[in-house]
Amino acid sequence: MIRLNAEYAAILKANSKRDLTMVVKAFNIRGLDERSIVIQTALVNAGAYLIDPSGNNVFYIQLSENSVYYAAQFDFSVTPTTLPTTGGTWTRPATGLYSSGGTGLPTTTRVPRIIIDNAAFGKVVGLTAGTYPSAPATVASAQLSNTIPQIQPSSSYVVRCDLIKNEYVTSGDILSAFDRGDASVGQSISYKPSQYAWMNCHNGSRSSITISIYNQNDQKVKFRDISVSIMLLLRPKK
């Protein structure tokens, strides 16, 4: 059993029931492919994998994107009780759970299960809190999202400026709003409004102007790109 939440990245040593606790950090800045890599890295660190004859790591739980159903998909494969022989010689990891020096392969064929006990991670993969599969199983299965996954939690952005006097919003400092457009994770976001949106400004002089960007949940956005260009146009009030 693999327990997933969204606090930090680590796997604890399996107990007598072969439970693994995997907690994954910073999922809000990765796509599903990279999230899958994070999970696989944690499984490697725990030694919860085997190596096929071609030298590839084989995992018995996989996370992928299912574009047909607009969902994330967990695939659960049956864990072997002995080393497979398909295609040649399989090997164990050097250290960890399935290694010869570890607790070894399961004594009973089982399908891995996940416990999602953190709402933040559940939103990312589109699964409500719970255990998947819901009961112990010995047959491979797949689990699709039961809610729409928020692969990129920041879907839209609100630009705030302390110079602005916007009388149409409660906060009074909202300058504009925009979304990511076609930009995927890691790509540049370019926002060019089709027309100017003139706002009133506070009276008086000032030595600085502060511009902040928040997401749709009113949380300040932390941009990893140190190169950001913002142009403000000022004109006398008509």
C-alpha cells in the first residue's frame, strides 16, 4: 500500500504489512509526466521496483494522463512473488524493499493500493480522499480520476497594483486578469490585451509602484522566471 499526500518527498521503510508511505512535494508546479517521475524516483529510493532484462526499471504502480476521459489514471499491476523470467534474467535493486538484503518480494501476489489522505494532492490527480482499489486485489486494474484533475492549479491570474483606484472591486487595486493561454508548464506566458483598460489612480506622489500577481484562489503567485516585463501606460485624466 502506498500512501500519497502533498507535503514532502520521501518513502518510509515498509512495515510488516508492506505498507509504504510516500509523500510528494511541490506537485503544484509539475505536469502529470513529471509527477509520475517523482513517484518513480521515490519508489526507486525505497527499492520498490525490479529491473527487466533490458535494464529498465519496472514499477507496479504508474500514473499517466488519459486524454480520452480528460483524467489522470493510476495503473496497478500485480507484484510478483518471485523474479519474473519473461525475456531473460530479471534482477532486484541493490538496496531497499525488493533487494535480497531487504524484506524481499511479497509472499502473496498483490496489487498495490494507494491511500490519498490529502485534499491538495487529490485535486491534482482528480481523486477524492480514499483508498484505491478500495479492497485488496490480486488482479491488475486501473483507476481514473473521479473529479476533474487540476493539473495546473493556477488557471488564471489577477494583476494588482497599489497605484490603482478601482471602484468596481472590493480590494480596489485590481488592474487586470488573464489566463495561461496556450502556454504549458515551464513556457512563457504572454498577455497582450486587445484594448486598453484605463483605471483611476490614487492622488499624490509616490516613490515606488508595487505590482503583485495572484491566482484565481487569491494566492500570491511565485514565478520561477526572473525575467518579467510589465508595461504601464499613464495619461492625464479626461
